Amino acid sequence: TGLVFLSPAEAFFSRVKLALAIGVLIGLPFILYQGWALVAPAFDRAQKRLSLVLLPVAYFLFLGGVLFAYAGVLPFALRFFLSFGGETLQQEISIGNYVSFIISFLLPFGIIFQMPVVITLLTRLGILRPDSMAKNRKYVVIGAFIVATLLTPADLFSQFMMAIPLIILFEISLIVGRAVAPKVQSEAKEERPAQT
């Protein structure tokens, strides 16, 4: 059966909500740049260069997370939830509930795919160290499943499909972090003689 609307304005506001979500997705590069321009004065030249390079990476990672959820996870999650109707319940989903479910399902995947960008920036700023993160890998795995439980519907498949990319993204972040961290250490060593 198709989607239905339960109030006179539900179809209209659902289209507005969907249009706003698509608008934010399209305008995300500009939003990211404005956020970067707000904090950029606190960075040195190398940090500005790196963070500016990471802006398009962050956007494409967000798109990748949304597309991954839409094509790889959402169909299975919908099939799982709708299977509880059985033969006795008839499926009639309102357009408002459907749009809200889709947006709330896809958005967390776009956000968690930002992990490599966040870890790279924090490593470049000297806040995180790849070695200490690698030692705490088991806590990251547990945390990934906790985050997946909080951000996805209450089915094991959706949680698993979010937790596994989180763990993979963490491992990618470690590789990128190790490539960035030596630059921080070498710059610190170069600055010490200059201060004395």
C-alpha cells in the first residue's frame, strides 16, 4: 500500500520537511565553510591548510554515510519493522511519520562518517595520540555498539550495520592520525630549541 496522510496539512508539511533536509544536504559545503571561518583564526597556517583540505572530505564522507544508510541499511530496517505487522495488521504509513523516520535514520550515519575528519583534526592539534587510541581499541568497539544502539532503531541488524562502519572508520582514522601525528611531534621538537 502507498503512503497516507492523516491530517489536512500533513502532506504539505512533510514536503516542506523533506525540502529542508535536501536543502541542508545541498548547502552543507557552505555551512561547513562558515563553521570553518568561525574557528579558523585560532589555527596556525598549517592547521588552517589542513582543516580547509578536510572540508570537502567531510562533505563527501557525510554524503557517503547517508548513501550507505539509504542503499545498504534502510531497506533491511524497513523490512524488519514491517514484518511485525504479520497477516493481521494492515500497513498504512502516514507520509509525516515516514519522512521523519527516514531523516532520523539517515542523519546519524552521515554524522558518524565524520569520525576520520574529527580524529585527524584532534590529532593534528595534539589533543589525541594515535598510539593511545590504538591501546584503547576495545573500548572503541564497545562504544561503537553503544552509539549504534542509541542512534538506530531497536533492531540488531541496524545497530550492527552502524557499529561496523564506526569501527572501520576508527581504524582508518588511526592510519590517517599516524600520518599526521609525526608532523606535530617534529614541529614541537623544532620549537623547543628556538624557545631556549
